[in-house]
Amino acid sequence: MRRVVPLRGGTVQDHVALAEIELCGDLIIAASAAEDRLSLESIDEVLRVAEARAESSRE
């Protein structure tokens, strides 16, 4: 029998992974609500591409 060493704080959070999961969920919801395939513009809107580009241009 193998024993697993418990993690020190009980939980580990990877904020980047959590953000990616949230965006993926948003994309799945948008795709399921759409009557046809999502356009590239719609996908960019769901994934907030314009916001990310605006933030990176400010830096």
C-alpha cells in the first residue's frame, strides 16, 4: 500500500490554470448557446482578446 504525503496548506491553487479553465467554460457556454459555429470574432470576444491586447499595449 502506498501512502500519499498530504500537501502543506490543504489546497494548491494555480491561478493561471484556474483562469484558463474559466475561459474554457465561457467558450463552451457560448458555443452551446450559438445556433451556428462561432466566428473568430465571437471567439475573440468570449476569450476577451481585445482586453488582453489593450492591457499588454499599456505596459
